[in-house]
Amino acid sequence: MTWLQDTFGTRVPVVGAPMAGPADGRLAHAISAAGALGMVGVSGARDADWITAQAELAAAGGTPYGIGLMAWVLERKPSQLDAVLAVRPALVSVSFGAIEEPVRRLREAGIRTATQVGNVPDLRAALAAGVDVVVARGAEAGGHGRNEIGTLALLQLVLAEAGDVPVLAAGGIIDRRGVAAVLAAGAAGAWVGTAFLGCVEAGNSPEARQQLFAASSTGYGRVFDVAQQVPWPREFGGRAVRNDFFDRWAGREDEMGDDAVAEHAAGVRAGDWSVAHLYAGEGVAALTEERTAAEVVESLTPPR
């Protein structure tokens, strides 16, 4: 049994990553009810009332759950952290920016904390902040983060310096073989996002899921952040399904103007997936059909 299972009482050493949008309270609850630890992902657009409502859904029946916050958003919207402190989830992830103050407040409240790291300097900052668990997030992972080091290499670097702090592995883990591999390497569990994107309980649309099932490759960059005018720190680009819009602007993000912003917004409104964004990791090609969260958790359960 791993630290993750001991600490949160999970049957399976898996955390459902806090993907802002798809990972709402309904999905978090379904993952936790199936034996893993579900998390709610909070985007910069969400307010305290939304967090409270999603926490209530996630906690239905007394299941443990977590919430994922973005440090750069908290600097602009501290009410998100206040709301999380009020609902007291089992785990709170704070990543992508200055994590020290939110981690301090969460730990003072007796709430366990995590942060995602994409290189060794990130790890050292996480250890200095005193987080309870570190997530080694490799470049294969979907959504936002660094694009510097692959999951396996990063996991080994993090484990070498983490000492007694448990480490979870993230990026490219899509089935029980991936979970077994990171456990064998020394991780306390797997932090999995993309595998849950096709779940019927996810907060994305059925149309988005169909596009994910048809996808075969992803790209990394700031294209969709610039198009949406979301002020993510430049070092944290996003991995998403490649489409015509991404391919046209990748590497040219600083040239994107009002016309590109308007084109992307119109594509999102129209459901034009040659333009609209779908964040996902390199394992997206493994998604072929809708499944329940329970079925995905079972597919991630390593053999005994």
C-alpha cells in the first residue's frame, strides 16, 4: 500500500488530475467513489460560489476529494483560496506561480497540500514551501505546465532529491501498465488527467469527447492562451490537440492580433474544432469511446 492509499483511504493509487473544465465536482465524486482520489480543477474564471457548489457535489456521500488551484490566479483572486479553506477538501494542489503563501495558509488550516513541478528548481521551491506531496509533471501531460523534461526522467530526478516527501508521477499515464511502471520507479501513485477526459461524468461536452476520440496528436505552446487572452505566465504553455489554428500560430504567438482572437472566439462559439481548443496529453490517442469514471479507474488499477 502506498502513501497515497494510506493517507486518503483510496483503493487505487491514482489521483484524477484537477483539469479546469472537465474535472468538476461530478467527475471528482465519480473518481473518488470508484476508489481513486478525484479533484476539482478551478480556472481563473471561477468564483467562490462555484467552488462551494462543486465541493458539495464532490463530497457527496462522504467521499474524499481534492481541489486544484493556480497560484498566479490566487494573486488576482484570493477569494478562491478563502472558499477552499472553508470547504476543507482532503487535498489541495497549488501550482504554477508563487506557492509559498497559499501553501502556508492551507497547512496552518491542517489541509494537505500538493504542487506540480516540471524541473528541479520547481522541486526545490516546493520542498522549501513544505508541501505534503510533490507531483512530478512530465512534458507528456495535457493542459498547462512546463515542456522541459519527460515524465520518467523527471520522476527519477525528483525522487533523488525529494527525501521523505512522497512523489506522484504525471504525464503519459493512460492504463494500469503506466501506473505499475511509476510505482516500480518509486512513485507513491499516479496523477492522471487525459484518461478521464472521455468519461460520461466529465464537465466537457459530448461533442468535445467525440473530437478527443478522433485525435491522434498534440502540440505544446501558448497559442490558445493568447487566443483566449488568458494571462498565463509565459513559462507555462499548454498541451492540446493539434488543429489547423494551432499549427498556423504555433511559434508565432507574439504575432497574434485581434483577428486571431476573434477567429478563435467565433470557432469556440460555433463548435469548429479546426479552431477551438481541446487540452489533452500525449496519451489522447488511447481514448476511443465514452466510459464511466469507474471503468477508467478499473483500467488504471495495477495488478496485485
